[in-house]
Amino acid sequence: MSIKFKLLTKPQPRNIPLVFFMFEGDDITAYSLFKFLGEEEKEYLKKIKKSVNPREKEVKLFVMPATGRKVLTVGVCKKSGFSASKAVLAARIAVQAAKKEKIKKFAFWAAPMDGAETTRKFYEAVAVNALMANFEFTKYKTPPKEGFGFVEEIQALAAKPDKNIMEGFRRGAIVGEEVNATRELASTPGGDMTPRILAEAARKVSVGTGIKITIFDEKKIKTLKMGGVLGVSRGSDEPPRFIVMEYLKGPKSGKPIVLVGKGVTFDTGGLNLKPEQAIYEMHMDMSGGAAVIHAICAAARLKLKKNIVGLVPAVENMPSGSSYHPGDILRTMSGKTIEVLNTDAEGRIILADALSYAKKYNPELVVDVATLTSGAIAALGQRYTGLFTADKKLEERFRKLGEESGDRVWPLPLSEEYEEEIKGTFGDWANIGKNRYGDASRAAVFLWQWAKEYPWVHLDIAPRMTTIEGEYLAKGAAGAPVRLLTRLLEEF
């Protein structure tokens, strides 16, 4: 599902399909790409130009009578409403239309942009979104005789060579591939994605990247006294793993950014068993862990001169005779205890140990990523990730990074007032509150108890676990927030 991105300045063979990204009401003959057509093709489009122009998000296909060349026109929007997000959505629409028509290669006009940085970032976004639109989770499908129809090459046609376009494509290809690798991991069924398999997947993708990976087995986890990880994993025949990825290419004295990802490879809810309609997609409850693994891989492939650490506690949450119980009290690595009121609030329990372990790095910043609460979905819908931090400057920075990268975030309350609602009766902290209101904030405040000694951001990606209609992406895992994390690692 990878795509080759090329930049060309000469007219292409007459069999290469062309994609026109058009504003509503525009004349196709006025577009620079028009000159790459043959004379007979130009005459044909001049005759039918009134029917060529598409509305926003509409795609029209024309086959040139003289040559058989396919021409796709994709409606971006009205010119007055143009934005970068409209452009990248048009890129997704074009790729999906090309897949539908079994077009494996197409060319489009690379419009000039203002400034090198703007050009690079714009074409990076085009490449990322083209790759995301090209992805489908086909691992378990029998290939059709004609193949799946993935796009294999996209050519950008320009008046002159532009290294910034190619640099944007290069970077975008890396990020897009890592987003899709995250989606591949998260979409894999729980029976084929256990804690051990997730750990080995992390080891495999780290080879040759400069990432040092260490995987703690159950014995080591016991030595570290990670009672949260051990407690949640107790009901499963699959032993837990704790994945440590270290990419240390910054100054030796530089503090690292630590990314922490929830790695629950299947969440039944434990003894507080989930209902039937809620359990089907719970193999994706390790999406945060997958995102951390591949954000660090993206940083390594981009050869960032940064110090970065990734921590992924990986467990299965299963019901059995040996499961942890409602009412159990777990002692975490920090020494703080957790009173378990509900075994289906397990993500925050394992993250408590990971946040404690993060302290050993004296981090510049810790960001945890987790499909943590349905409360975040209730608050935000499925288009934004929930953002929690006590630092207003970090909040604003993450909102900006989210808008720029496409992994949008929205701040939700994080206040010490919530602490009263999660104080334990017999342990230090209860893993749920006393009622069903404000669970996303209470879960964040719970994590905060293990993260008050360093700058910290919590991303609740439950709203963005899966793709939704209107995004022009295949069904399955969404790959959030790899784009945001990569941009953070570049710019922080």
C-alpha cells in the first residue's frame, strides 16, 4: 500500500490519468495542468467544459475519446472557503476515486505555494493523506483476481523543479506509512495481537532504526513492583509485557520526551464484563501503544536529533478464576495503592505504573496516549481527541499541533476538585468515581496523581479510535495521534 511520489516538469505519456483539483465554478481550461493534455484532448474538454466542473467533494470521470486517457475532476470547495484541510481532504477523495477506477498511477498539478516552509508542509500533508486514503486492512481477505486496486504512484507536475515539494513528499511518506502501520497493528484481531506479539512487533520495527528496545517479561515486571500491570493481566493466560523504546540522538545532557501508550491488546472488561455491543472492537484498545511505537519509528526515520523514550505496558484484560476483582487493592510501582471499583477501568491502572517508570528519565515532557474513556466520546464526538494538561502553554501548543497535523485535539477540564471524587475508601485512589458523570476528566485526574513531578499531557484518543463516515478512509483503526506526536517530536 506504499505510494511512490514523483515530481516531473515535462509532459507525460498520453496514457497517464490526470487529476484536476478544481474550485467550484472554475473553467478547466484555465488550469496549468490543462497544458499537459494533447490537442485533441484539449478540444474535447473545451466542448464539454460546462459539465466538467464538480461541486465540493464531488468526483467526475472523463475518458478522452482520442486517447483513452482518464481525467478525474475533484471538487475542492468554493475558492472563498479554501483551507489546507479542504485540500488534504480532496487528496483523500482523489485517491479513493482512483482506487475505485483501478487507476494505479496518476498525475496532478503541483500548485506553487508561498515560501519554502509552507510548500514543504503542504505537500507533506498531501502525501500523508494520500497514503491514509490508500490504506485498507486486507490481511485476512482473499485478494480478488484483479487485485485490491491500490494506488502505486502519484506524480506531481510542476513548471520547474522544487526541492521543497520533494522534501514534503519524503517526510509525508514516512509519516503516512507509520500512521498506516499503526492502523495495521490496531486493526489486528486480539487472538493474533497478544502482549507478547505486540512486543515482538515493536522489536521488529525497531531493527536498523537506531532505536534501542528492551522488553520486560513478567518476572522483571514483578521485580519492578508494577502491581497495576500485574493485577490487570492476572486473569489472562497471556503474560504481560512492558515495552521500553529509547531513541537517544539528541544532546547527551538533554532531557527526553517520554511517550506512554496504553497497550491493552484485548479488553473484555474483566469480571465487570463489557456488553456484547461494546466488546467487538476491543482489540483496538492498544491503539495508544501502537501509536507510540510508530511515532518513535517516524522520528527515527526522519533522523530527528532528539532524545525520545516510548513506554508501552501491554496486557490482556480477561475474566477467569484468577482475575483481579472489584474491591481488590493494587499497590503500584510508586507505592500508591489503587482501590479497584470496576475492572473495566483497567487502562488507567496500567498507565499508573508506566507514568511512575517515566520518572526515572527526568523527562522534559511526558505524553500519555490511551483509548481511555467513553466519556471523552460523549463529550467530543468522534472528530477530536480529548486533551488534558495543567499547563496552559502546553494546552495551546498541542491545539496548534493538532490543527497543523490533522490530529485535532480539544481541551477538557483537569482540576484538583475532581480528586475528592476518586479518593479511595480502603486504598489511596479509586479507579472510578462515585457516579457516571465527568469520567473523562476523573480518569485524567486519576493519572495526574502519578504525573505531578514533571510536565505532562494526557491524550484520550477513545473518540479517534476508529475512522468515521465522511473522512474518506477505510473502516478500522484511525491511527491517531501519530501525526500529532511526530510533529511534536520535530518541533518541541
